[in-house]
Amino acid sequence: MDGETRVMHKLHETEERLLDELRTLRRSHRTARKDAYKLTLGQRIADDVAEMMGSWTFIIVQSTILFIWIVLNITAYVQQWDPYPFILLNLALSFQAAYAAPFIMMSQNRQQDIDRKAAEHDYQVNVKAELEIELLHQKIDELREKEVLALSDSVKQLIDLLQKASAQPRTA
């Protein structure tokens, strides 16, 4: 039983050390300046391009341009600069996709890094909360043990008083 107590004590010390580290880390995050994480020009451009290309405005404008392009080339309103298989249009769209993909990927990678950091932070908060709850349970158990000891002592005192009272001769 003594060996079990030592193992539990070592585990408890490890948990307390981890809790102290998490508290310190949280305090340092709180005191850190919020503007410490600034986006570079490339990151801002990648985010803006990804945001713009992922909007309904872009889809509507792109669709309108494509519709006008096709109608003008089919009706020959302004010389057919890109006849039916629309090779020039296909080239323009391929060019647009080739340049849009890296911007979108850069933005997604940066967002993935942000999400990963948020998940790590959430994990640390969960571990800290678990350890804090365990600490509270421990304190409540200690209080309960003290209360039980105090009640046991009171019961013993009452029993002693009853025994003394019953042992004394009764006078009528």
C-alpha cells in the first residue's frame, strides 16, 4: 500500500507541474500583445484573392463575362475573335485557374496552421480544466475527511459523556 501511495504522489506531482506550466503558458498568452501576429503582404494578398474568388460576386461577374464572351463570338457582333471551340476563352480560364490555385492553397495552408494552433490551445485548456477539476475534487475530499474526523471525535466525546453519565450512581 505504501508503494501505491508513492506512485500516486509522483503522479500527483507530475500533474501539478503540468498544471503550473499550463497556467504560466496561459498567463503569457494573455499578456502577449495581440498585434504580435501580423500578416505579410503575400499572406494578405493570398487571403484577399481566396476570399474574392470564393464569393458569389466573383461567380456572378465571371459567369456574366463568360456569357457575354460566348454570345459576342456566336453572333459575330464584333468580329469572331474566338470562334466556336473558344480556344482563347479556354486559355484565359486555364491561365486564371493556374494562378488562382496557388493563392487559394497558400490561404488554406495558413488557415490550417491557425486551426492547428487553436486545436493545440483547446487541448491545453481542456487538460488544464481537467487538472483544475481534479484539484478541486482533491480539496473537497480533504475537507470531507476533516469533517468526518471531526464528527467521529464528536461522537466519541458524546459516547464518553454517556458512559460517564450512566456509570455515575443515580440519586433520587
